[in-house]
Amino acid sequence: MTDRLMLLDTASLYFRAFYGVPDKVTAPDGSPINAARGLLDIIAKLITLYEPTHIIACWDDDWRPQWRVDLIPSYKTHRVVEVVAAGPDVEEVPDPLEAQIPLIRETLGLLGIPIVGVAAHEADDVIGTLATKSAIPVDIVTGDRDLFQLVDDGRDVRVIYTARGMSNLEIVTDAVVVAKYGVLPSQYADFATMRGDASDGLPGVAGVGEKTAATLLQAHGDLDGIRAAAEAGEGMSAGVRAKILAAAAYLDVAPTVVEVARSLDVEPPTDPLRPLDPAEEDAASAVAEKWNLGGSMTRAVAAVATMSR
């Protein structure tokens, strides 16, 4: 079996599970478990389809880092339900999902899947760092297209994109990014900076959409090249030049917000995924019975069991 590291954008996946599994699925005491069950099924499917030898559940230790907010105050503002002076702000998460987070973490531990987060950073940053440092091929599982900036055929780093559902997964490579957006993955962060993203509170460059952003990157290579050309009055229409120049304050800071970190103090795993021993299987079965995780835990444990080396 060829070594391959799978990096889970965990929150992206458990949100998908929560909305994809009926909320009538509950524990014996009536507690919601749809996200926990759904995530187990997602993990079982991913292991079966892509056969990773190593898996990391990357975690948002801070879903809205202050250093990003300091640069762009509107960053994810619409998702804040409570401002916390001494720590991460509280994100808007449905109560039935919030209640399942401890169980989700417990089930990941039972399967031998480590959870990795870094203070003051998002899961995207953990993914960016581990993908960059990995000496083996990498699959990034996410519904967040911002992570397309990490795709790299030369290093065999690809995205397994979940936005169209678990029954319609898409493998994103260099060619897919180029076909979709007209830019290389290495240009994607600059492309996203100009385009903006309302879901993250990033305004983008007013009047510059995807097509114009791609055309500018094709002509000038990167955002620095585009800004230099705009200042020189070359390589673009007067109208586009005016838009780029008018957005100077935003463009001074936005790339730092959009680009994922790649050099955090965290290292790729050395321990491979392995079948559970009898005691571990018993522990997983006990938790499954307590919480009515049923076949979902059974399928996840069976998928892990196929990873013997």
C-alpha cells in the first residue's frame, strides 16, 4: 500500500453530516447524534475509496483568529454570536450540533485518528502546514474552495471536494483548478483575494469578478504584478486600473488573510492508521451502544481494519 496522508477539514465535514443525516436519529436518551453518525460514515467511505495510510482530523482551535480580524474587521463577522475578549469569539453553530462536538472528538479518538489544532489558527492553516511539510502524497478533504490554493500535482497534493455531496466527490488537481477558474492553484489565493467571498466577510475588489481576476493573473502572474501594472498604467483598461488602485488598502492586507499558513509548529504524523486491537474494538462498541451509533461505528471500525500494513 502506497503511503498517503489524508487531512480532514473536520468542521466542514461534521457540518455536512449534521445537515445530511435526519435529526430524528438520536441516542437512547434523546440526544442528537446525527452529525456524529454522519461523520463516521463519511470517514468510512473516505478510507474505503482513497485508502489513506495516515489520517489527521484538522481542527479549528480558533475559527476566527484575531490577527485576521485585525487586518479585515469584517472577516466572518456575520457568523459571530458572542464576542469573547480573552479568547476565540463564539461561532454560530446550531445547538444540536454543538452538543455533539465532544462525542465527535471521542469517536475520532476511538478510531485512532488524531485531532490536531493550533492556537490562534484555523483548521485551514493546520492543513496548509501539514500538506506543505508532508513527505508523502496528500489528500485534503473539504468543502472549502479556499484550499484549492494548496493543490500541487508536482507534490501529489490534491483536494477531495465535498461541496456537491458525498455521493459526488470531486478530485481537484491542477488541471481542474485551471479548467474551473482559468488560474493555477499557485495563483488561487490572489484570485480569491480579488474576487472576495461574502461567506467569509471578504469584500474583494469592487467591480472585479472571477473572469476579470483570472484575466489579470494570466497577464501579470500574481497580485504584486497586477498592482505594479496598475500603478504604471499598463496592461489593463483604465476602468480596471481604477478599481485596482481604489482597492489599495484592502489589497495591502487581504492576501495575509486569504493565504493559509504553511509553517506552523506542527509536524505530519508518523504513526499510520491501524486496525483496532480487541480492547479498542470493545471500547468503540461500548460507545456505539451507549449513543446508538449503530452501523456507522461498525463501518468505520471495519474500514480502519483494512489499513493493515
